[in-house]
Amino acid sequence: MRRLLLILGGLKAINEFRSFNKERSRRQRSSFIWSGVGIGMGLGALLMYILDPVRGPRRRSLARDRVIRIVHKTGDALDATTRDLRNRAIGAVAEMRNRFAREQVDDDVLVARVRSRMGRVVSHPHSIDVTATDGHVTLRGQVLAREVKPLLRAVRFVRGVRSVENQLDIQESQDGQPSLQGGRRRPGMPLPFSQERWSPTSRLVAGLAGSGLVAYGARRRDAVGLSLGTVGLGLVTRGLTNLDTSQITGIRAGRGAIRINKTINIDAPIEDVFGFWANFENFPLFMRNVREVRDQGNGISYWKVAGPAGTTVHWQAKITDWKENEVIAWRSLPDAVVENSGTVKFFTNPDGTTRVDIHMSYTPPAGAIGHVVASLFGADPKKEMDEDLNRMKTMIETGNPPHDAADPLLRDIQESH
């Protein structure tokens, strides 16, 4: 009887295991089918976007130009990274040799090296006296307590220093100490990843580490994996863009996540060019995405600009600098959806034409990430600025409005002809 029960139990377990495998296979097949449907729909939408009979040629041309530009930039980045790695390797080898070699350095030269390094870590270097004898450095004078350890560490790593004697007069506060008045806190010896602009090697390391974290996070598929993947994605983005976190995300970036600098020469007197720019209501005549600009008085203007997916974006801007035939500067008022600022300068060329220098900065929603996403879908603000300026140049030089003006009334007039 017991054997019969064991046999029946075994058969039941085998049956349940087969049912489980069948159910799992069915779920896997269903997941595979839906994944295929999703991929197929995505490829179909992409093909419709690229092969559109009206806009397809322009989209393919833009895509080809972007690919060529990416290839060129990638080649330049690889060259720069290779040079940086080679130079760092040579520097590291030389540093190691100097560490193990007993270099004989003139005392005056060593003092100059120490004072140069002190300027990075001490807020009042003039209050410290430095002497050197055969590589042995002595420090005397007043110093703030918080700067003692960074100072000693920095001096020990100066090439040629064998030992450091600390005879410093350490002060907890600068109150009542004439030699410690004024000054400013020093940045210290910067680490590669603490600098605003990373070197090619730092960007490469960040990209590789970030890619590894993204891959590991994707394999885990849990909260920890999501966190690690997010950090990895941030490192990859930082390495690719070389922008700080605020510029990438748009958080606390102010008006400077994206910067655009352009120069254009216009065959017209400076008075005519300045007068055209000074009237902001002219902007919809040559800027494709500017729908409306209204002067509200007191240097404040209202802007209505085309946004993504057929939406519109509104903000107010204020003139911050205005010099006739010289400069116009503005900035958006607080709480603007797209924080922005800019300066336009006007110069007369020797041949009587006018040079216009435009410096603009703005922060789109999601910062530089939003800018990259918009560029992938064909909305490249830098390229559009080039096209807008060319339309403006043609309009001033010929007096004829462009055929693709943004002003709705002007478009209606053009279409009626």
C-alpha cells in the first residue's frame, strides 16, 4: 500500500511538473509574440516616418547628415582619448620614477614648487613661511585648523620633497588674526571626476562603468537593479555630453543647460540690422517656431513658441541691456517654462556690412536629455537657429519675406499668391 501511494505521488508530481512547464512555455510564447508585435509596430512606424513621400527625402537627408557627423565626432573623440591615455601613461611612469628616485632639487626651486602647490589648498598662503634644505621642508606661520591636513598632504606630494616639518601656528578661527583676514576658500587639489569638464580618459571610464551598471541592472530586474541602472545611465550620459548633472537633467540649471553661439554677416548698414532686431515683433517673420511676439512695455515682451507634438509654449522676457547699434540683451522672467537668456552684439565690418554675434542659452524641459531626445525626432535647435538666421539675412538684404515664415498672416498672404 505504501509503495502504491509513493508511486501515485510520484506520478502526480510528474504531471504537475509537466503542467508547470506547459504553462511556462505558453507564457514565454505569448511574451515572445507580443514582443514581436511591438517590435514590428515600431519598425513599421519608423519606415512610415522615413519613407513618407512628402517629407521622407528631407528626413533621410537629415538622418544621413547626423550619422556622418556622429562618425566624425566619434573619430575625433577616439583620437583625443587615445592621446590622453598615452600622455597619462607617460606621466604616471615619470611620476613613479620620480617617487623612487632621489632627485636633487635646488632649495629655491623646491620652495617655489611648494608655494605653488599651497595656493590650491590654503586661503592665506602669504601667512606661511616655507624653507627647504636638501629636500626637507619646514612650514611656519599661521594657518586655519581646517586647512592643516590638506596643506601637509599637498606638500608631501610635491616632487623633490623628502620630509615635511610642521611648525605651523594653528588657529581655529581668523577672528583677531591680522594675517588671516580676507582671502577665500581654495578648491583644493581637484580629482578627475570633481571637475566641471572631464578629460577624455575620465569620460571613457565613466562610460564603461555606466554601461556595466546598466547591463547589471537590466539583469537583476528589481529595485536595486533599477537604481544601479539609473546611476549607470547618468554616468553614460555624463561621459557622452561632458555636461554636469544640472545641465543634463535641467534641475537648477538656470538658463544655461544648452548654449548656442552664432555669427552671421549681413550686407546692410548696422542701423538697418539693429532696427530690425530691435523690433521683436519681426521675429515670427523669419523664425520658424516663433508664433507670436508682443511688446508689453517697460522692456517686457510676450513670446509664444511652437512646442513638441503641436503644443505651444509661452513666456515673458525682459530687456537687460540695450545700446543703440551695439547690443541687445534679454532674459526670461521667473517661472518661464523654458528659461532662456541671450546677448546680440552688432559690429560694422570694414566693407560697410554688419557682423552680428549671437550668444544664447536656455534650459529645455529635462535639460540636455530633453534636447537630445528632441534632436532624435528632428527638432535640433542649433540647426534651426542657422536656418532662422539665414532667413533673416535674406529678408534684410532683399526686403522679401521668406516663403516658410512662421507668421500665420504672412503665410496666408503668400499662399494666396
